[in-house]
Amino acid sequence: MSGPFPAREFAALENLETLDLSYCGFDDTFEIPELSHLTNLEELDLSETGLNGAPNIQEIFTLPDLEVLFLRDNGFNGTIPMEGNVLSSLLN
């Protein structure tokens, strides 16, 4: 997939448990909060999706059932905001 992130289409997938968006060429419209309604999501792959600045990366850690997260090869720069111990949710 490429172009704008199809947030409206993902809104109806509230029971989704695994989502692989790796290697998708989304443009600047991709926002992590658009995934926040996927409360049953257990595995998320955002590898090579171009999340360069990742200002909203912390939103991923609010997904209550998330156990597996892939963020490789995104070219992050700067600091990823991590308030508290947000990674502990992935370790349980």
C-alpha cells in the first residue's frame, strides 16, 4: 500500500489481533493515533513505514493487548518520548 493511510477502513476492524504494515509507503498522513481503537491488537509490524520523527509513537503503548511490536528500519531521529515505563506493557 502507498499514499494516505486508510484510517476509515481500519476503524471497523476493532477485533483485529495482528496488523502488518511493514514496507508500506504511506505519505505524511499516517498518524499512530489512528490505530488506538484497535484494542485487541496483539502484534503490530510498522517496519520500514517511514515513521522518521515518530512524534506519536507513545500512542502505540496505550494498546492494552499489544505483545509484539516491530519498528525496525524507520530512520528515527531525535528522542522518542517515553514517559514512565511504557515498554513494560510489552514485557508482560
